[in-house]
Amino acid sequence: AVEDADAAAALSRREASFARVQEHYFAEPPLIERGWRHHLFDTRAQSYLDMVNNVTQIGHAHPRLVDAVRDQWARLNTNSRFHYEELSRFTERLAEVAPEGLDTVFLVNSGSEAVDLALRLAQVHTARRTILAVTEAYHGWTVGADAVSSSLGDNPRALETRPDWVELIASPNIFHGRHRGAGSAPAYLAELDEQLARLDAAGTGIAGFIAEPVFGNAGGLMLPDGYLAGVYERVRSRGGVCIADEVQVGYGRLGHYFWGSAQQGVVPDVITVAKAMGNGHPLGAVITRREIAESFAAEGSFFSSAGGSPVSSVVGLTVLDVMRDERLQQNAATVGDHLATRLRALGQRHPLVGAVHGLGLYLGVELVRDRETLEPATAEAALICERMLQEGAIVQPTGDGKNVLKIKPPLCITRESADRFVDALDLVLATI
Ligand code: PMP
């Protein structure tokens, strides 16, 4: 690595005052000063392909977004107790893109807030407490969102420390879970039936169920076919509310579907969104049916000081406009399919590549030491990320074994850049 005194000095300053619980990418991270489309540039004018930024949906420094924000900030920014056009324009658009029947929107500022609110909606609507959540998942850092997050990559003690209102069910991981393959839903559902029978016998009512409709945190794994339909049916037959956490995988990133739940062929009762919808501006939403929102309203009021502000609403509207005008979901489908095909081909030459998960521009390259035992190649994954940085591409591992390279670039990435990324990964894999 080239010595970069400025970057090293800036890193010590960061570590002196920024809480250390927040890790940074890379041992010697470049000091980033500019972004453009799917590229980042450091203070030495090195460019990097940004392969991890699923927040930056429409690309870095998008001129339309910059202009829209500048204009709105200069005219009006206030809170949603006031009456202004931008809020209803945005909530109308969200209700339009939402699945049939989900017509009521709450606006907040992050995914964690959206998940917390969704859990409260389920609990208030049903007047019960117990929430079913899958293991290996991450839903955020706030008290409620953290309670339903059991990913060991984020918290090694997660399984021992869940509060009593959280009922964990087995991670439906088609690659290394208890049951494997796209056809494994019946086996997972049979286990769930046993677990539910125990809860029924104990008189534990179900308030709801939360899961990502594509298993983002585990590395972009598709859920087994029919899994969500089976779980939703069981939860609904007990009066529970089904929450789809679309914070990572929804909003067009899957290319072939706008919502992850559509890939599973289900319509949730509540959807949580964030990240992509603000392109990095703090923006989150809960989209639900009117009757669920009304149950919540009957219990008291809800107000978020910055949620749904004029500036946030304009950001959200502009992101949707740009996605439509630049056909970004379609780009996610075509570039994503091409990228997945090329990544799968790497598996023929490099035994470390155990599988390529995901769809569209939400992909995961799972690295294993042995294709039989599926032993996670954790140290190798970290080394590959460091070497990819030298090759000018930013990529990071996820999953309980921190061995799945998550590939989720801005949706404006070109086929040429996708090729450059795979060529670099090919070279780096050959050195491991
Ligand atoms: N849900 C999922 C699926 C997420 O991946 C995340 C963030 N990684 C969150 C919720 C929380 O979002 P935020 O960081 O905006 O609070």
C-alpha cells in the first residue's frame, strides 16, 4: 500500500472522538473526498468502484438531487405538523409504488426507526406482544429493532440475549441452513408448525412476524420458494401481522421486482423502507393498511420532528423520479444478471467461490474453504477485500461467518464497470 500520511492522521483524529463501537472499512482506509455515480475518489485522486453502497441508490452526487435539495432548503424546511404540498406528493407516490392495499404511510428518518414503528403497529393492532423473527437477521440498532436482530456477525451473544417477547425461528438459509435448497420451505414450515403448536398450547398469542423477503444480512440469499407464503398464512391464521423489512432489498434493487416480497409472491401487512429511498439523506417509511394505522392512532399520536419534512419529501420524490427517468430498476436487472453470470463463472476456476446468491444488484459471493463442509473462508474474505481496494474496488463481507462478499452498488452501475469488478476479483482470487 502507498503510505498516505493524511489518511492516517485523519484516522487517528476520527478514533480520538468517534465512538469505537463503529468499525471502519479496511485496515488503512483511503480518505474519501468525492463521489460521482458509482465511483468514489480519495485525496490522492485514486478512484474506486463503490460496490457496497446500496444506500446510494441513484449514484453519488446526482445533479438532480443536489438541485432539488438546494432549492427546497432555500425555500422551506419545517415539520409535518405544518401543511405543505411536498409531504402529500411523496406519500401519494409511495402508496402508488407500494403493493395493492398498502395505502397509508408513516415517514421517519431511518430503517431502525421504521422497524421499531412497524413492531409497535403489530403489537398495538393485535394487543399482543410476541414477535416471530428469523435467526441470522439484522433489522437495526434501536431497542425494538435490535431485539429482533439475532445476527451473530453483528452480536456474537445475540441468541442468549433476546427479550422474552421475541420468539426466534430457524434461519431459512438455503445454502448452509438446517434445510437447504430452493425446495426446503416445507421442512422449515414443518418445524415452525411444531414451534407454533407449543406457543398455542402455552396460550402465547402472536402479534406479528418480521423478516427480510430476501435474506440480505445473511448474504443476499433468496428465501426457499413459498416460504413467506407459508409463514404468512400461519401468522395470519393466528391474527398476527406480517412485516416485510424491505430496507435493504426492496425499492427496485432486485431488478426483476420492485419489492422483495413480490419475488416471494406475497403481500405483507406492513413494509419498512429506508436506505435507498433517501439516497443517503436520512429517510425511512412504514407503509401499511389504513386499519392498522388507525389502531395505532387510537392509542395516541405519532410525530417525528424531521420525518416527512419538506426537504426529506423532496429527496424521496426526486429519487423516485430519477429511478423512473433513468430506468434504474431495469438497469439493475440487466447489469445484475450479467454480473451474476460472470461471478458464477469464477466459481469454475476458483474453488473458494462456493455460491453466488441474490438477484439484480443485490448479490452475495459466498467464500468457503470446502464445498462439502461449507467452512466459511472468513480470513480469506477479509484479505480479498483488502486486495480489491488496491485494485480500485470497494467490497465488504457480511453473514454470520463474515465470508459473503456483498455486492450492492448504486443502481446506475454500467456493464463495463461490472466487468472491471469481476476481472479484478478474478485476479485477486488467483493470489489467495
Ligand atoms: N433493516 C435492515 C434489513 C437493514 O439492513 C438495516 C441497516 N443495515 C436496518 C433495518 C436499519 O436501518 P438504519 O441503519 O437506517 O437504521
